[in-house]
Amino acid sequence: MHIPYEIKLGHIADFKVEYRFYSKAEGGRETIPFQGYRSDFWYEHVDNVTNSIFMIWPEFENEIGEVIIESEILNVGVARMWVIDPQRRDYHKDKIKLGMTGYFMEASRKVAECKVIEILGLHDNPVT
């Protein structure tokens, strides 16, 4: 059973995205992952180092906006995003913007496309 990150980390998520996992034919995964999936995240910004990825993990919501605890996640939906290293939050807080595109990454492979739909605690969550 998944324990929500808000309980584990003691603060709200940094931002939310709408996501869509790529099909296998598009170069995506063979199966949809379960809650607790720890993909990395990538978004384009002039300051980002080429081929770098970030430890920003998704936590998937169900159709009514609750964290999925036990059921399978959706192929298309909304995820809360968590900057795992709080010291990196300063780096991201002026770069992650509403409407920008990002990707769930498995090594160098994009497995899902995302659009930032809401900024939550990115500017206020702890940085230490």
C-alpha cells in the first residue's frame, strides 16, 4: 500500500502535471507503472545541462483528485510532482512554469509527456 508523499515528506507537492504515457509503439513502456513509480523528470530550460535528468517524482491521482493508494494508475491523468532533493528546489523554482512541457524519464528514454497545470508548494516548500 502506498503512503502518500505528503505524509512521508511533511509538506504539499511542488506542482501538478497532466500526463500521458507513451504507447510501446511510440517508444514508451510495455506496461503502465504502479503508484510509487520513481521516474526522473526532464524539462527544457537554457540553464539545464544537456542529457541531465532531475529527481522529481510523480504521485498519481485518481479521477477525483485523490492520491491513488492501492489501485492501478491511469494511462492519462494528473500527477502531483515532488522535488526529492530539497536543496534542488531553489534551482527549479524559477524555471518550472505553468503550461511548460516536461517528461517522465527512464534513463535517457522519454516514457510520458507532461504539462504543468498547477504550481503548489514549489516556492514555499523547505529547501533544506
